[in-house]
Amino acid sequence: MIINTLSTMDHQISRNVKLPLPSGLIAILIRSNRRVYKLIIFLISILLIVSGLARLYFSNRKVTLSIDRLDRIWNRIYDISIGFCILVLIFNRNCYNQFIIELDELIPSQFKPLVGQYIVRRRKYLQLCTLISVLYELFYMFSVEPFVSLLSKKIVSNPMIFQLIGLTILRLIYSVAWINYHIFLAEICVHLQSIFIGIFANIESIDKQNRNLFDQIRFARLIYFEAGEMVKRLDSYLILSILSFYVYTIGTCHLNFLGLFDNETPPILNCIYFIGETVYLVTITYQLVYVNWLSVKSYTKVYSLSFGSPSLEVVNEVNLFLTRISGHDIGFTFCKLFVITSKFVSSLATISLTIALAVPSFLNHNCINN
């Protein structure tokens, strides 16, 4: 491991300074060794899967197909996928716990206050996003058709009361799992970003007049290499989570957009749903892309280290460092096919816009044929 190599160098890492830990509910439950916490998250996962399958089965018994019904089916499929994703995160929890340990060990102690401040600032941003998510989920919960149908009737019988209570509890579990699932993904991204913040600060602190310039550059390159390996391990850990997130959010955004041309649900509701799900998509995508952007941010600074009168070994070390950075391959991937970068965002936006513009013509054509 790189930590064993770095322990022999001047920039020895101090374990007395600790970085802020992820504070999300799923992160806390995964880190905890208490069996009761493991049981709770396991039961919630099973509940999501079983209830999703049951509601999916009963919804498929209807013969008529509509945009609203497709949206409900799509939501049930994602409830099932969240349950499976959380189970995968639990069973592979050692990967996450190892990430937390290595993160604290990897960043040199002199840069931990800076990195800690970055995590705290980003955490405030995530708290704001969480508040908005809670408000949106509450609005969504009480505006969907089952709640509207129950509340519009005179609830005088016990079965209807129990049905409303059960539906409310189930929807709250869905919403809590959904929000914390996003928080978990975002917090992992923030802590990975903090590594590259520390690397950039380390590179900026390199003194070109120092006779140990070669060791300083090599130290920074070793940390950068280990950070890249850490991202690869986490990418494998989250491969199913990232896939299910994009499949669902892109699909539900298009269904909500289709709903604008459908008469079953008021257009204003579909517009709000579309904006809400798009915010989810943009928020997580930004965090994923920012990891890749920070990984190449230090290219110019590293290149500047070759100026002056460095030795041949320093120039070679700088070239090796630049070669690694210019690979642009550090970051989360979509099913190991390609790295999620700003180019991915532009391609995704282009494809989504093309489909969105084609939808009205497609619907009008179907109406004419019918």
C-alpha cells in the first residue's frame, strides 16, 4: 500500500487529525457494527423489494395503459432497485469502511484543516438540497392519485382510515430511503473531491527551490495514484447504484414530460414533478462530474514545476505525473463503459432534448391514427 511507502517520507501522515465523517443515515448504518442497525436497514430493503413487487403485480392487472400508469410502474421498479442496491451496499460494506479509513490516512495532516473545511462547506450545501428534497417529497406524496382519491372521499370507515395510514407510512419509507440514497451518493462524491482538494494544495505548496523537489513531486504523484485507485474501487462498489439512478431519473423525467400532453394529471403537477426529478438528476450528476474535473485541475500547476532549472529526474517525474493526469480516466463510470464527465452531460442533454422534441409529434400522430 502507498501508506507504507509514504511513512518513510518527510510528509508523514498524522492520525491525530481526523476528517469529518459522512453524516447520512445510510452511511451511519453501514459504518456501524451494531447488529440492530444492520437488521433495520436489511428489513427496510426487503420491505422496498416486497412492496414494490406486490404493487407492481397489482398495477399490471389493469388492462388499460396510460402515461400515469406507466409512471407508477416505473416508480415501483425503482423502489425494487433501491432495495437491491441498499442490500448490495450492506453486503459490500467492507469496501466503504476501507474507503473511510484510507481517506483519513491518505491526506497529509497539514492539509486536513483545509480539506475538513471543504467537506463542511459542501455538507451545508447538501443539507439545503436535503431540505428541498423533503419538501418536494411531501408535496409529491400528498398529490399523487391514491392520496387524492382517499382524501376526497368521506373517510368514516375504519378500513379507509387504516388504508390511508398504511399508504402514508409506506410512502414515507419510500421517501426517506430515496432521499438518504441520494445523500449517500453525494457524500461519497464530496469526500472523494476533498482528496483532490488536498492534492492540489499539496502541489501548490511545493517549493521549486527546495533540494528535495524530486521527493515532493513523487509524494504528490503517489497520493494522486492512490486516489485514482480509490475511485476505481468505489466505482465498482456503486456501479449498480449509479446505473439504477440514471435509468430511473432519465425515464421518470421523460414520463413526466409526456404527462404534460396527457389529460389524466393536471399539467402543473407534471411540471412540478419534472422539475423535481430534474433537480435530483442535476445535483447527483454535478457531484459525479466534479470528481473528474478536480482530478485534472492540477495539470497546469504540475506542468509549471518543469520550468526553471530542474534536474533530469525531476523533469521525468513531472512528465510521469502529467501523463497520468492527462488520461482523464479518474472518476465514476456508467457501467464501466465511459467516465462521467462534462462531455457525458452534454451528450445526455442532447439525447434527452431530441426525445423531448419528438414526443409531441409522436403523440399527435397516434391521436390522428386512433
